[in-house]
Amino acid sequence: MLTRRIFLKSSGLAFVSFGLAPRALIRSAWAAEGSRRKKTLVVVFQRGACDGLNTVVPYGESAYRKLRPTIAIPAPRGGSRDAALDLDGHFGLHPALEPLLASFKDGSLAVVHAVGSPDATRSHFDAQDFMESGTPGRKSTEDGWMNRHLQCAPDAAASPFRAVSLTPTLPRSLAGRAPAVAMASIDRFGLRPAGGAAVARGFEDMYAGAVRDVLHGTGQETFEAIEFLKKTDPGRYVPAAGASYPRGPYGESLKQIAQLVKADVGVELAFTEVGGWDHHAAEGGVQGQLAARLRELGHSLAAFQRDLGQRMQDVVLVTLTEFGRTVRENGNRGTDHGHASVSFVMGGGVRGGRVHGRWPGLTPDRLYEGRDLAITTDFRDLLGELLARHLGARDLGPVFPGHDPSAARFPGVMRA
Amino acid sequence: MKRGLAGTVAVVAMVTLAVPAVIASGPSPSPSDEDARIVHALNRLGYGPRPGDVDAVRAMGLERWIDRQLHPERIDDGALRARLASYRTLDLSAGELMEGYEVPREVKREIQKKRAEMDGASEEEMARTRRELMQELGGSMQGMKGRPRQVVEELQAAKVVRAVYSQRQLDEVLVDFWINHFNVFAGKGPEKFLVGAYERDVIRPHAWGRFEDLLKATAESPAMLFYLDNWLSASPDAQQPRTRGRGGFLRRGRPAPPAPEQGQGRKRGLNENYAREVMELHTLGVDGGYTQKDVTEVARCFTGWTIRGLRQGDPRFAFDARIHDGKEKVVLGQRIRGGGQGEGEQVLHILATHPATARFISMKLARRFVADDPPAALVDRAAATFRKTGGDIRAVVATILQSPEFLSAEVRSAKVKTPLEFVASAVRASGATVTDARELARRIGEMGMPLYMQQPPTGYKDTSEAWVSTSGLLSRLNLALDLAAGRVRGVAVDAASLAPHVLFPAGLSEPTRKTLERETGLDAARTAGLVLGSPEFQRR
């Protein structure tokens, strides 16, 4: 089988002296790879700091109800949709997450509670930045943890879609030296056909030639991706098994990630994001603002799983959020910026059906800085486990510098 | 455009043959150093050169032109007014907008009722039901002058029109800088009715004045009070004031504010959102040396800073002493006590005059005008000006723009254009006529920068890496092609006039020149599209 590296070595370099990268040659090398099934890690970032305590509810704690007089989710009542949906006798799902209950029960969905970034910041900006760079407390880190994973495991035969973000711009998590593609949607990812082949060739050559420009790499990745994407036939995608994604950019982005996975275009890392979690006022309980966001989240994840079907065995999806929210509701029936929150992990090889992580409790002496849920699982240990046990990453040190997640600290969400 | 191996070899062979011809044609004339500096200034003080601008600035003298831009009040901008006239919502007050462009309460209530009944239905079904109800209840909506969406669309379009046509280019850049610095999000409930007045009456009149006045004006603006929730923040000890009657604007907005339990004297509480961001983002910067304790203390000082008159269609700042926390506070080591509304003002004064603020603001301005990582010595001098002049914004901007660093060759083309800068500069370069800027604004959103719609309080980033992405680049290339071919709705272009050296007076790069020379079969519009989409045109 012809790999990209071999092709470059055997025939590509001869042309470099003409100032023309052998891009078309690279493409034919990918085509020769054929359909190679890959393991995929999907990261869903909930921007705005999701209230983990109303998402996976510690209804067994009296402090929970006491500190949240108007927004607490009631303890489970025989499957009632006006109360939490029981998971394990201590925690319950917010009823708006009902579509995920079956996955939890069948063992394909796990929860990690009291997870987060150890840095004390309560700034959305800094906390997202730290979580995406993978280096809490260190602002000078230039690349993101997902990109560093790509750098650590270079794959000469990688497709242009090895790392893809279904967002208008590349997220911090994927920023860095290794190529990564950002796109708002698959079907709009192409040059206007009216321009013709000469215009496409012209753009390619201009960006290929601008070797000292940061746009050079972006240009190359763009044109390679356009060409590659034609294989997926974006116009005619119908989700499998009647899976129905919620309307809106977030559901759409998950649908397109499923499409790319099924098209075997070599996706190893995928990223998408969903905003609207910053409920300082009128957060709501069983109904309300948070419930609406969770409903969209739950429906999307369930549709994703259904759509991928058997293929979900090759996929693990994880949700992240920059921090949790205050245990005590504020004076506006909302919650302010807190500390730990919750993550969902879904897919093949997941030790589902349980709530992972050590539960720190909500009594005043157990709270972080006297007000917030304490962190017992460092998000880097969770992500480290997914990289190691799902994607087979060997060396996590450079991915999370200064942390070095070891198997001993993994929360154990994956079957070892 | 799938090229097999044979095809590629053929292409390479053709290129090989073409090389001598390229060399023989020689370099096209590169501009003088003076012209390069003029183009640089036009790119940084404004949204790029239009055909003829370089000549005009050369005739006036670059220094004089910069000085003129530093005093926008001396520049006649009457023609711009006429171009903005078709956007009817721009001059309306927040109240007038709510009156004429908000979906009536009873219609919203019906929709909400239906929505509750439909719990569990898909978003698609919900949307369909909403549309049906809107039609059914059309009678109640006859008083509406337009849809809520129109308000934001016109604001976005007006921003593009100003960037393209205003003679006061630096004024537009600076207003954009400040509204991004003091970001609010038009997508949050009634914020869309407040943003226009915010830019027009709060940001614009203070953009060139004292920083402290600008800061105070934003702190008191309904737009900021609403966006960062301070209007809801109250002393935990305060009794909830009785609400006057039912309904009202408060119930119309999304997110729905907390429904007060009437007559229950329910306690409200502290909200730290504004207190945190005013220090982290508006003044000191995240490393400005404040603590979580300071955040809470500042939040207590600002209790009672709220909005009145939302319901009556006349939203305005008000201080409500009943929900103010009157107890003593310590902010950044300074004792603050018993001052009522004066406490918040005292905090703003402490913040505005703090050395960390002088540095943070100077740094951000230098980043905007000079380079992503501006020279430290320049930031030092700008910060010194800030402190010496008591935060005189014009003096700080002048320090930056009249510095040797600003005109030095190293920083030319050092910035990647934001989507707004790219689109406005492409329209300006091509001498296009914009009759309706809404499609241009939509494209800017597609490139990742929906105007007035940046949700987090950080605003949009002003560094290259934020704007370098595959899909962002593709949107730019397509806009370049569409614009040159006259395929952008509301924008007319004369393709024949689009010679490469007119579009890009700074002199094209060698790869771009070679590409244009190679692709001889292209018409003027396509050639222009390539120039506007070239790597060098993405920079300023």
C-alpha cells in the first residue's frame, strides 16, 4: 500500500524545486489508502460553564435541595418526568436528558462527576483557554491538547480530516502545528464552481507559494480538504435508523461528524461546541433555560449514537465544560461561576452505566473555597485515559505538559 | 478538479516551460517606501485603501492625514448619512424599537403556552407551530413596523456601510475597538433593542474622550447592565421591592428574568458577573492583581445599579437604594463605605486610574494598531501617556500612531485582517457601490464574526491565530470571487476597472504575480477575485 510518506519520498521531492508542492500526488496517495476504519474521539465543548449539579443531580444530598430552594430537581419519583431520573440510588439525570437514560442503562454511557480543571479561575475566558490548551494556569501555551496529541503520534498517511472541527473557526483545542480542518458545514465547504478550475488552481498555487505566511498551511489544508470531501457526497446524507438530530448548529454539527465517521475519511479527532450554559439568572429547574439546553444536548447525543449504530464501537464521545456553578443558587434564581462540573462519556469500550469519580459531597466543609463543588477528577486524567485506551496514545507527557497523567489516576471510564 | 498522476506531470511540465517567460517579464513596479507607508496607514487607521486614496494621502502628506484622522470632528462625513438613510431603525431609541419591532406580549404568551403543551416535540415541530401561530395571530401584530431580526440586521449592515464609506476611518476603527472591548451580545433577550443606542449614545460620544468617562458610561448603560446581569444584583439582605402590577416588558424578554413572587418580600441576591468582567476585561486585565474577594466586594458596591423603565419603553439607568448593600467594603485595598450610588463610581475611579488599566488598555490599542505582539517600549510609552493625561484616549492613540514603531517596515502586513476588515477592505479596494450591505454582513458572520453577536464578554480576538482557519479562509476566497463577479446582493462592481495594482497598491507577492501571469486565460473578474483572495490581501 502506498503511504503518503513513501509517495513523497519516491516521486514528490523531485518537483519541489519548481516551487510546486505535489499536492495532487498526495491526494492520490490518500485515495490508495482506501477505506481504513479508524478510532475516533469526539469532543463536545459546552461553552459557558454548565451546571453539573442540575445535569446529573446528587439528589441523595440534603444540602443540594437546601442550597437550591427554587431550582433543585426533585428526587426520582418512579420515572416521573417532573423529577430526576434515577441512575444509581444517589444520582439522577435531569429529566430533560431522558433520551440518554437507555444508553446509561445498556452500559454505553458513563458519567464522570466532580470533574474539572484544578485552576482556581472563574473567568470563562481563562478557564476555557486552560481546558483547551490542556495546561491549567499556564497562559503561554501556544497549542491545544488535541493538536499536541496529533503531534505526538505523527501519521504520515493521515487524511486531511484526521482532525476536524465543525465550527466556523478552529478551536483553541485544535490549534497548533499539526494540520486540522475547521468548517461550519460540509456541504458549503468548497470553492464557487463558477470560478472554474483555473481559479481553484490559481488559489492553490498562490497559497502554496506563500511559504513564510501562517496562511500557507491553512491554504494547503483547505484545498486538500475540499478535494477529499467530494468523496462523502454531502448533499445526500440520511441518518441511519431514523435518528433525528435537533435543528440548530449543534445538532447539525454532530450529524456531520457522524457522516464523516461513516464516510471513512480518516477522522481521529472531532470537535464541536454548544453554547448557552451561563445561567446567572432564571436557570430554571425541571423546566426552563437549562432544561431546554439539556434537552437539545440529550437529543443530539442520542441521535448521534443511534445514527452510528454498530460504528459507535469505534467512537468515544466526551463532553467538557470550563467549570461548574455555585452550589448555592444566587438571588436571581440562577447560579454563578463555580468549580467542578460533570462530563458524559459515550461509545465503544466505555464502562458505562455508572457514575465515575470520587464524590466530594456538598456539606460546607467539603466545598471548594466554601462555595463550589470540589474537583476530584482532573480533566486531564479523563482525557488522558481516552487518548490512551481508545486512541492508543503511548506518550501523554507532551500532550499535558507538567501533568503526566498516569493510569493510576485515570478515572476508569474505559475498559482497560 | 481531480488530477491524476499523468495530469499532474503534464501540469508540472507546462509550468516548467513557463518559467523562463515569467522571469523574462520582470517584476512589476514596486511602490516607493513612502507609498508603502501610506498603504500601511490606510490599512491600520481605516479599512484599507480605495482606488485613488494613496494619491490623495500623498498629496496631503501622511503626517497631516494621520493628524486629521485623530480629529474626526473636523472631517465632513455628510455623504455617509445619506448612505445610511435606508436603515430606518438606526436613529430610533430603545423604547421606539421595542414598541415597533418586538413581537407583542400576547403572541409570545400564546407561543409559550403552546410550547409547554408540546413538551418533547422536536425543535422542528416547535418552529413550525411558532410560524403557524404567528400567522394566526397576525391581527395582533399589525402594529409592528418590522420583525425583531430587522433591528440587528440593520445595525450590522450600518457597521459595514460606515467601514466602507466613512471619511472618518479612524473614528470607525476606534468605535469598533471600544464596542468590542466593552462587548455586549445582541442575542440575549431584549439586548437587541439596546445595542444600537449603546453604540450610538454610549460608545461613540466617548470614544475619543477620557477613559474613565467611557467606562462610567458603559457601566450605566442599560445594554451593559442587562448583558452582564448587574441590573438584577441586590444585597442579600435587601427585601425585594414590590412589583408593580403584572406583565410588562420583563416578561417579554428571553431569557425570562426571575418571576418575582409578588408581595412575598422575597430576597434577591448578589450577582458577580459584571464585577468580575469590569476588572478582568474592561480595566485591569486578568493579571491585574485582583482576587475573588475583590470581585465579591465590587459586586456589593454595584448593588442597586439597575434598569428602570423597560416596561414603559424607556429603559434607563437607575440607582435603587433599597437593594443596595450599604455595609463597608474593601476594594483593591481601599475602604469604601456608605456611599450609595457613589460607591460604584468610586470603584470605577479606582479601576480607571489603576496603573494596570493604563497598561492593559495601551497594550490592547497597540495590538490593534501595530502588531499582535506589540513592541514593549511602545506599550510603555502609551501607558505613560495614559497615566500622565488621566486616561485621555486621543493622546494614547496619538502616541501609538505617531511612533516610529507604527511606521516601521517590520510591522507592515503583520496583522491578519478580521472578517470585517477583510470584507470592508475588499469592497473599498474594488471601488464597489454598496446599496444594501446586509448580504456583506451575513458573509462576515459566515467567516466567524457575526457583528454584535459575540456571546462571551471577551469580544472578538484581535490576533492572527483566531482568524486563520480552513473554513474561514474558504469563505474569504468565495467572497473574493463573488464580489469581483458582481454576485453579492446589494453590491455593484465594475470588473473592467479592477486592475491588480489598483486592488493592491502595496505590490503583489511573487507567488501571486507568477500565478496571475500563468493563468492568462482568466477574465478581469476572475483575476480580481484571485487578487482579493490572495494571501497578502488577507493581511493589513
